[in-house]
Amino acid sequence: MNPREVALACLLQLSKKDVSISSVVDEAFNRYTLNSRDRRFVNALVYGVIRWKQQLDWVLGQFVNPKFRLDSKHRAILRLGAFQLLHLDGIPPHAAIYETVQLAKKNRKTTGFINAVLRSVQRKASELVYPSLDTHPIDHIAYSMSYPKWLVKRWIQSRGLPWTLAFCEASNQIASLSLRIDINKTYRDEFCEYLKSIGLSPKVSTFVPDGIVIENNAILDKNKGTTLDKDNILKDVITRDDVYVQDESAMLVSYLLMKDAPKLVVDLCAAPGGKTTHIASMIGNTGKVIAVDITKKKLTLLRENCSRLGVKNVDTLTIDATSADLSFIKSADAVLIDAPCSGFGTLRRHPDARWNKTSNQLLVLNDLQYKLLESAARHIKPGGIIVYSTCTVEQSENQGIVSRFLKNFPMFLVENAEDCLPEIPKNAITPEGFLQIFPHEHGIDGAFAARLRRI
Ligand SMILES: C[S@@+](CC[C@H](N)C(=O)[O-])C[C@H]1O[C@@H](n2cnc3c(N)ncnc32)[C@H](O)[C@@H]1O
């Protein structure tokens, strides 16, 4: 199969099942043999079409008679073609159209139709006018930036138009690869030198002492013409025993928790173990982390991550933390609740998250998030710390949960995140003292965290 055929197969699977893009793409890479250049092309096509789906449909809708009923295959082919024409540099339009039309080649009638629509997109898309930002801001953002209307409306109502425009723009960018280095094993500067020596262009994180960012997975030109394979270089890097792929905003949460150097930490929503392994390596041999998760399979992944990283001070426990007996928390110095959430802070990496949530699902999540916090709070000892965190920007999942909690549990006080994260930009701390990261302001994934002490 060629890359466009593989991308089409992935898109068709995504239109049928509620599965993540990464699992569908990974499965396709296992099934079909593609070189690293073609794999990158498949990734660009699948993630790009999902990210820009609503914009692509709006543009295509200007050229396809609404009475014409497109089946999912032809819709996906048209989206693939329009995405290449509107968003991918470096592919001559005639080649993009010709190769895309070939995807429908079994049916001569439809190839003519797809060819005609894509030629119209090529010729006329730049003249199209989106609904006005002044008079129809929701439609303008929904179609021109490709977001569901209910979310755009929600963000404009809660945070205002300038925030929504900036957030939507930043969340459509392709995020850099962000790595956490185990600084107990490896000096960060030396690791950066190593990365440069193999053709990568790393930068040290300005947020955390163990973060390294590799801009857009860039590989230096000096590797051109050599036999080095970019995918294999990156695979070798990210499977090392001193490296974990993790966004800087996620790393900040572990630092927020680790102030005062707790020795026994319970991580109540631990899998796949990004924060567990970070915290465990900070605690070292003199303490441990109890890693809890509701999903057995995910905890297996967590144990595999611990074993790859040589982390030995983690015990695991499969339970539902909202209903199980959590009395073991009494001995903990700190509890982390990295709650399941909408993930809207990570739209750069997971563009599908915008399409697969509803406002009702947010309410269900709110319920779960509150219950997790409440269950931990009933057991933590006086003086103990709870850090509640999410990777979303939704106020209802963040400030909403914590303020409801503080009303019902007045024996908890907020500790200002600024005191734990002295290097953090001032605008990443809310007036209440919570950590709040936005991609458009800080250039990293959106995240929220509150540090709460039981008095
Ligand atoms: C945001 S993820 C945690 C990510 C993890 N902290 C990390 O840094 O890699 C949320 C996790 O909570 C788990 N979870 C959801 N409901 C739960 C419950 N009732 N009890 C325990 N874990 C739960 C999910 O299985 C999922 O692994």
C-alpha cells in the first residue's frame, strides 16, 4: 500500500470506531511496510485531516451539492485531497489531486467527481470568505480554525473572544517532542550534546531542570545522504533507560507535589506512569510511590515503564479509587490525583480530543474528578498534601472542582504553586495560587494543578 492508501485506511477506521489516532496509526505501521519518510507522510495526513476536519468539510461544502450523499470513503478521500491542497507545502497541487483521485480509481464515475471537486478547491479555495468574525464569531472560528461550535461557544462565554482565538490558533500547531531526562543518571547538557551529535536539534526546557525539547522532531541536514534513519534515531533515544517522553507541563506537576520532599506518595490515577516514574526517581531509594489505577492493562504498561527506566520504588494496585477502601492513604505524605479529563490542553498532540467529547461527558468527568478528590481527602493525614491536576483548560474540570471541594472540606488550604515553582512565569499562577498553563501563553501543553494541604 502507498502512504495515501494507508492514510485512507486509518481515516476509515477512525470514522467507524471510537479509538485514538495513535493506536490506529501504530496498528497500520505494524501491518504495512513503509519507510520512515512514508510513515511521516501518513502521520501528517491522518493527524492533519482529523485536526482540520471541520474546515475541510466547510471548504468542500462550497463545491459539493448538499443533495449529493457522500459515503464515508469518498468523504475521507475528498478530505485527504483538500488537506494536501490547503495545508501541505511541498506537494505540487496536480500531484496531490492525481494521487488522491487514484484512491477512488475502481469507480470511474466517482473519480471524475473527486477530480472535479479537488480542482475547484485548488482554483477557488483562496477566494472563499468564512463567516465574519465580527458578526458570527462562533461560526468563524469553528470553520476557519476547525473546532466544534459548542466548544467555541463555551470558550468565548467563559474566557472571551481574544483568549479563544489565541488558544484555538496555538492548539492547531504541531507540538515539539518533549523529553524528560533522569538527571540522577545523566547530565542534561551532556545529553543535549549527544542529541546534537546524532543530528537532532535539542533545546533545554526553561520550565523544568530535566526537560529537553526537540523542535518539531527536526533532524539536521548533515544527515542527508547518510544511511541514518530518523525514525530509528528517535526510537533509540526515546527507549533509553534515562528518557521518558513527557510534556513540560506534566513535569511541572511532579515538582509541585515534591516540594517538602515527601517520602511516601500515593498516585491515585497513575497509568501509564509519566508522573509516577518522575516522582519515584526524585524520591530515590529512601521512599516509594504506590501507583493506583482502575485499569489492569494500563498498570502493566506502567510496570513496563518502571522496568525500562530502572525505577524500583513503585508498588502497584488495581482499584477503583472512587469506591475502594483507601485507608492505606493514611500513611502517605502526599497524594497525586492526575484526574481523567477532557484533555483540551493537549489538542496539539491529540487533535481528535475536540471531536470526541460532548458537554454531557464533561459533566460525567466532573463527577468522577470530584469523587476522586473527595475519596483521597477523607483519608489523608493532617499536614498531608493532595495535588489535583488535569491536562485541560476547562474551568469546570479545574477551578470548578477545587472550589467545590474547598467549600465542602474547609480543613484544606491552598498552597501557592509559585512557592513550589520559583522559576515559573507569573502568568502561569492564578490569583488563587493554582498552576494554570495555556499553550498560547506558555508554548507547552495546557495543564492545571492545585496543591492542597490538610490542616
Ligand atoms: C490522566 S490519566 C493519568 C496519567 C498519569 N498520571 C501519567 O502521568 O502518566 C488518568 C488515569 O486515571 C485512571 N482512572 C480513571 N478512573 C479511575 C478510578 N476511578 N480510579 C483509579 N484510576 C482511575 C485512568 O485509567 C487513567 O490511567
